[in-house]
Amino acid sequence: MCGINFFDGVLHLISFFCRVYNTHHLPIFVMVPAKLNSLMAWMMVSIVAFGMFGCKKSTPAPAVEETLVVITTPATGTTLMPQPLGNGLPIEVKVTSAMPSDGVIVKVVGQNEITNATFYTQSITNKLSTNNFVVTGIPIGWACIATITVTSVKKASNTWSGTVRFSGK
């Protein structure tokens, strides 16, 4: 678009000079004195140069990454009743917001809530909206906490985290 309008303007400018200065119907560079030919040549070069550099294509703004929204099963913020957890505690982590372009890092850490001794850690990096974990190695009789963290691979400050409290019997 810009180039077409630019060249239309140049043609109008040339046409104007031809009508004003060409009283003897001579070719354009013969019709005017030499100094005016030089001036016209510089004007043409200037117009072409400014036209070429003035028509820049705009670059699209980078996409803004949506804040992570996550739902877990069992729900974060809950405390589960003591239960037999011989096969582990299944945790489903579902990213419900738009998935970041480079994916997310989903990390689950199981710890003793009193001593902070870690008995389980697993981290997965992918672009899947749903990730399943099974917290294993749960010590019987401990008050435990599973900390779930979801972080954008591209933008580390885009992080979601939550906890689930539980104990095995």
C-alpha cells in the first residue's frame, strides 16, 4: 500500500513540473535550465529515499502470556482424612488457562509437614493440559503435605502453586 501511494505522488510531482516548465513541449530534462534539472534530480532522489525508508512494516506486538489457572484433584487447600495409601496418593493437575507456547513445568513434592523431610519429588515439562502423579513412599502416621507448582517454561514469573494435606494410616 505505502509503495503504491508513494509512486503515485512521484508521478504527480513529475507531471506538475512538466506542466509548469514545459512551455516548448520538450522532453522533461531538456525543458528546464541545467540548475533546475540538478535540483529536480536531487528532489527525486530524496523522495525515493524517504519513501523507501518511511514505509516500514509494523511488527505485531508479542503475545501476552495468560496467567496460569490450575485445578487439582484432590483440590488444593484441602486436608484429606487419614486413609490407607499403600498404592500412593493420586494427584491430577489440570491447567485450565491457555497453555503457554513453550509449555509448563509441573512439580509435585511430598514432605513431612513437621520436619519438612522430603519423601517424594517428581517434575514433568510438557504442553499437556492434564498431568497425573502418584505420590508414593508416604510414611504411615505422618502429617504430610504435597506442594504442587506449575511454572511457565517461557516466563518463570508466571507460576501457580497449591498444597494438599494428607496422612497415611
